[in-house]
Amino acid sequence: MLTRECHPTPTAPCRCGAAANTWCMECWESPFYCASCIVEQHRNLPFHRVEQWNGRFFERKELAALGLVIGLRHHGHLCTQAPSDRATTKFTIVHTNGVHNVTVAYCHCAPRTKDTNQLLLTGLFPGTFERPASAFTFAVLKEHHIHSLQSKKAAYDYFEALRHLTDNVLPNSVKDRYREFLRIAHVWAYLKAFKRSGQYYDIDKLLPSTWPFGSLAVHCPSCPEDGFNMAPNWRNTPPDKRWEDP
Ligand SMILES: [Zn+2]
Ligand SMILES: [Zn+2]
Ligand SMILES: [Zn+2]
């Protein structure tokens, strides 16, 4: 553990020939890179944590601070149709490993996709639908959903843990997006139930059921349902064959 915190000397230069002083804490066996090569290496891994040797110790760096701009709808690359004046937006993105300050560039290809839809199509759930400046990755919403169902962990504690993962020395210096997270976590749980119930595909019209129209409850095929799995003349059952509450 301690060896990993020391800068290896001498270190091989970056693949581009420049001095290599930056490595990724999350890529498996990350070699040392220069800042611009590590940014290039993370176009499709924008939420990895990297560290840069500052002469005395490894300092945590945001990939955005090293120059990474997350291009939407172009596999991490920047859209060539973007106007240069308002091409990028500062964003706070919450992922399973913490809170990130990133720079996002929307796609401007015609026909222009709405900003919120661009975020959703790339797996980012916007914190608001009016000019969003924060978003949650689908991965963090899924992980929180499963944690809350399995361990009953409160959203507040889950989010506080994310702040500690971001900075365990000064967690209060990490941006607080708990209120937005709580709201979006509810929306996420509802949308998951909606998707799994089949309501988007009008399942009520496909399956004979006495469930209320639009129900998100899991359908139980063994529960007795008139016209579905009960004898057609069940109402004529003789009194001695009926079950009645004594
Ligand atoms: Zn390099
Ligand atoms: Zn990495
Ligand atoms: Zn584009």
C-alpha cells in the first residue's frame, strides 16, 4: 500500500515522449502518462480518479482540470457542428465513486436533440429538466436502488458516503446534491417499475386481467381471477362446497 503512494524513480517517459507524472487509480495497472495522454486515454472512462505527482506527493486531480471535455453523442469526442461560443457547460455529475466536476459538450448535429435527452441517451439522469447543471449516472441510481432495497440504507447516508469517497478529509467541501439525488432516486424507482410492468407497451390490452388499468404491481398468475383462471360456473358452486369464513 505504501509503495503505491511513492513515485517510482526513474519512471519511463509517457508514450508520447513527454515526462510522465499522472496515473489512474481505477484503470487496472495504469502506467504513468503525461496530462494530455491520460485525458485522451479516458474519453470513454470520464469518471475515473487520477493522481498527479506534484514533486512531494500524489495529488488527486479531476480529469476536467487536466482538460477532459465529455462530448455527448459522439462516443466521448467533441461534436464538430458545435458553435465555439457556447460549446461547453460546467456540470456536477454524481457517480458510484463520488461527485465529479466535469465539462460537458452537447451535440449540435441537425436535427438537434434536446439537451436533457442527450444526457439521458448517454446514461446521465439530469437533476432538473430546465437547463440542468447536475446529473446522476444510471450506474449510481441503480446501485443506490439496490442498496436501499437490500440494506434499507437511507438516501442521505448513501449520498454522504459518496461525499466521503470523493474527499475523505474534507467531505463537507464536496458539493451537496442530496436534495436532487433524493428526488431523482424516487423518479428512477418509479420509471423502473413502469418499465418492468410493461405499461409502456400497453400490457393491460395484451393480458386478460382484473388489475386496475395502469397498475405497476407485479401480476400474480395464481391468484384467482374471474375469466382468467377460474371455472366458468364458479358462482354456482353448491353451498356445502364453498369455503366461508366461520
Ligand atoms: Zn503523453
Ligand atoms: Zn482510468
Ligand atoms: Zn454532433
